Amino acid sequence: MYKILLVDDEIETLRDRSQIISELGYECKTAIDGAEAIDKVNRESFDVVLTDVKMPKKDGFEVLKRARSVDPDIPVILFTAFATIESAVKAMKMGAHDYIQKPFSPEMIEVVLSRAIDYRKLKKENVMLRSQIKEQNQLKNVIGRSVAITEVVNRALKVAKTDASVLIHGESGTGKELIARSIHANSYRSNASFIPLDCVALPATLLESEIFGYEQGAFTGAVRSKPGMMELANKGTLFLDEIAELDVNLQAKLLRVLQEKQFRRIGGQHLIDVDVRIISATSWNPEIAVRQNRLRQDLYYRLNVVPIFMPPLRERTEDILLLAKHFIEKLNPSTHKNITGISKPALQYLRNYDWPGNVRELQNVIENAMSMTENDIIEIEDLNDHIKVTSDHIPMESLRQMNFKEAKREYLHQFCVQYINNMLDRYDGNISKVARIAGVSRRTIYRILDKEEHQHQ
């Protein structure tokens, strides 16, 4: 039952309205003046405060101020027989939920309380949801015990307590956004927004309006002003995924924002101050991206204050069992299964595989195996065919004259080519489908095939 505090210095009015509120199904507490109301607010928890403005000792504005200092989310409704525009404006500036004029009917009380309770419930749900999201994004939830991933977690924990810009790099599917969200969740900005932006998803012209927003009439179709992600992330974190794919002109504008902490909306005349932390990510080696002019060097230095490298799954195979168990537990409800684990032979296949799609591909493989199996554990026969491709299919003759690094690079490239070609044959050359199943981007597939073509020219 929701608890209402009703405050009025007229005893008969207080009694009558208290009865109406109780009949509506609420628990109603009363106070005869502002001082008693403030005392009750200090000692008890209420869902709504409904208070007169003009009262002896302490007025309604003082009740409003105290109630919101104790509980910033509590809706406070002010009522008065002497309503003025000035007092209404003052009430709203102080954070009043509503401002109504006496006399008012029982129906009006029902309406304003119903609105206030809906607001209260929404606020509580938001707080609960934010708490759940924060818990999900804690770095303790990053799966793995390998030296490589432990180093990532330790580094992220240290930088989370600062305001330093972070550049996370690593192959597609390694969990770069997960680490970015975890850094935000462990920072002092965690109660503000985490706004992710995929720099590949939109063309440069649309990306600029997404980042900086625009004013009404700035371009055809701008029928109203719209804040950009930079504004929405104010006091929080803006995550720029695949930063090396961002248009170089936009990179220059982003650099200016980082330097000046101000920007203009498209078509705007006024500078907007912004306090936002930038975390960026790229599947490119950042230094190579700079050398190839994909990433401005000056922006790189601004973004790369603290670099974090996400290791590919093939370099942390000791984490595969933990990750597989995590995905099985996570996916059991949605697959309507009760899978308890994975057999040792099947696990060995997973450990021998090179995982070009990394952790994202592993989740896909586990989900597929769970959907196919009729047992309570995943067996070899439940795994995708391409997982069973082994090094026997890769000719080793050409690797013998290379040093270790060169041989490893060539070995992995040959494996990727064989894997992609095998998948393309299986799915009739449908690159989009192969990308989705493999857990990699179309761009990654084209890059592998282009490299192979150039090597044979």
C-alpha cells in the first residue's frame, strides 16, 4: 500500500481529505502544519507528499525542499487557494511534481495522486533497472581466469576510477563494448548515461547529426531540434565503437570537443558545454590505422591516454570452458533445455579451433549446439561442422622457411581463408549469412578474401 503524507493547517479539511485518500486505497498520514510535516518526513518514508502552501511555522515550499532533500525522487504536490503564476513557477523550479488550486474535488485528488504514484513507480523501476545493469556490467562478471583477461580486468579497474580517455582495441567479437560498459559502471559517472555509437552503422552526414544533434530547420526534414549523443552522454560516458571508421572531418570536430569541452549543434549558433568521458574502440591496430590515415594522429593521442588490448580467444583457450559454461547457463531458459555441460572430446575441439569470431562466435556455436543436442551435455556431433576443421587441412610446406611470427600469421590467414570458403560453399556464397553465423562483420570477410586475392596476383 502506498503511503501519502497530507499537510494542511485546516483541521476539518485535513480530516475530510484524509478520508477521501484512505477510501482510494492509500495509507494516509497527516500533519497540521509545515513543521510537523518536516518532522514526519525526517522520520518516515512516504511515496507522495500533498501539502498546502500557506501554513504557520513552515510553509509548503519548506516542506517541498526538505522532502526532496531526503528523497529526491518523491513527488510533492502543492495546493493553495491563492495561486499565482509566480508561486507556480517557484514550485516547479524547486521540483514540485504538481501545483493545484483549491478548492478541488475528490476526483481531482484521485487523478493527481494516480499520476504521482505512476511517476513514483517509474522512478523506482528505473533505479532498480539501473542497479541491475550496473551489477551486470561489473568487471567481476567478465568471464575468464587467463593471465591475458586478468590483466585487462585489472587495467580496466584502475582506469575506471579516473576520467582518462580509453582506447580499447582487439579483433571483432572479443568483448570491447563489455569492457567499456564495465569501466563506466565502475566509475563515478555510473549514475549517468552510457551512450554507445557504432561509427560504421551510418554515413558521415547522418553520424554528425547523431553525435552533435541539430536545430530546427538546420536541413530538410529537421522539423524540430534534436539533442545529439554528446548531449545525452553529458556527465556520463560516450562509447565510440570502430572509431577508425569515423570520417576524418568528423574526427577533427570530435578532437575539438575533447579539447574545448564545447560544441554546437548542426545549424546552432550557441556553444553547448559538455562534460563527457570518451571511451573508444577499434578492431584495427591503432598505430597501423594512424599510419594509413584512417585515424588522425592528434585524435589518437587524445583517445589513447590509456590503451587496453582485448586478446583474441585463441590466445586465452584456458577460458573456453568457463565461457562455454556461462553461455550454457545463460541460454538454458531460452532454448528450453537443461544442459549441464560439455563433454571432454567436444571441449577439445573447441580448444583446437582458432575462433576468428572470438567470444561472439563461441556463444553462437554453443547456442547452436544446445539447440541441436538431445542429451544433457554437448557432444562432438552437436558442434557445427566448421568447428571440426583441424590443422590437417592446412598445408605446412610453405611455413617451414618462415620465423615463428611469420609462420603463425600465415597459418592463421590460411585457416581463415579455408574457414570462410568452407562456409561460403555451405551457404551458397551468402556473405551476410556467413557473417551472422560466424559472428564476424562482412568487412572482416571481405578483408580476408581481398588479402588472399592480392597474395595470388
